[in-house]
Amino acid sequence: MRHLLTLRYVDAVARAGSIRRAAETLAITSSALNRRILALEEDLGAPIFERLPHGVRLSTAGELL
């Protein structure tokens, strides 16, 4: 079940294009959301998002996920 919540978070970030905006819609802090994303990236051994100056977008690994 924990992974389903994390995948929901990934989906929200991908749709919003921003960790901060996704955190607002999910009603959690952006730092907590970012930590979950970073932990998943570490578990997978690949970045899920490309961090850009004005948001994020899915990397190739993120699209496959």
C-alpha cells in the first residue's frame, strides 16, 4: 500500500509540473513530497524527474514508471 501512495504522489507531481503545486493539491508539505520522490529515485537507482528552473518534468525512467 505504501507504494501506491508514492505512485499517486509521482502522478500528482507529473500532472502539476511542480513539486510545490502538487504538494498543495495533496495537502502535504513540499519538503515531505520531495523526500518521498527522492527516496523512490534512490530505490530505483534512476531519477524520475528532471529538475528544471521552473518546475519538473518526467525523465525517461519516470515515463517508463
